[in-house]
Amino acid sequence: MRTALSSAIDRDSLISWYRRNRERSRALFDLLSDDAYYSQPIALRHPIVFYEGHLPAFSFNTLSKRALGAPSIDARLESLFARGIDPDVASADRANARDVWPDRATVHAFADEADRQVLDALEHADLEQPGVRGRDAGGDVLLCAAIGFVGRPLASNRQHRVRALVLSGLARA
């Protein structure tokens, strides 16, 4: 049974938007060959594999873990994919991204579990509790987690649109 919410939250819309955005992301990444997937076309950016793990990691880390207190899925992958857009100088100089980054099956398994937990939270969690609708450095925690479904863009949604644009540019490179 779903938790009663104020009319300000439409769970079905949140779930629909999240699923749609994640399906679009997966479709984009699936277009890439393995060489392109592990390439780093912009030296001061992570290889493309980072972005496939970063989107679900951000949602999971923000909503499920930080706001709702869920346990880790895989602390190493959560940390690897949470880093942000600019890599450490040392990792930017690495010759082979496959030495640092997991294979696609591992990224997909992590993303699938992160998505499952985010969707479960969007459907069943108390989204009105403090910390879920509260603000942090990135904006409304709940809205940050359900990427891109807000009518007026918050800072976090702009960041995700920028990442999508970077990805589309990298895919063409």
C-alpha cells in the first residue's frame, strides 16, 4: 500500500519520469562500441563509462542513501561513480580506462539495482519526512534524485542536462 502524500507529490509521475529518463540514458550508452565506451575524448573529463554509472549512482546516493538511510549497494562503485565531472589529475593521465573502470555488465548490474531501489523509494517511502523534501547543496533532495522531471529547472536538473549534452557530444566525437 502506498504512503499517503500531500497533493504536491505525484508518485506515478515521479516514477514515470525516472523510468523514462533512465531508459533514454541506457539507450544512448547501448549505442556505443566498447572502444567508445571506455574512451576519454576530453582529457579533463572521465571516460564515457563513468556517465553510465554516475546517473543511477547520483539518484541512489541522493535519495535512497542520503535522504532515506538505505545501506550501500557497492561502496566502491558508489564512490567511483559519485566523483563528479572532473577526474583526479592522476586518473586523467591513465593510459587504459579498463584498468580503473568496471566492465559493462558490472555497471549494468549496479545501475539496475540502484534504479530498483530508487523506484522502490519513489513508490513506497515516506517522501514527506525531513531530509527527503529538504534542501541540500544541490537543491531539493527528492527532485535531485528523480532526474529531470521538474517543470522549473533546479540546479541539479541543469547539471544533468549539461551531462546529457556532454555525453551526446562525446558520442559524436
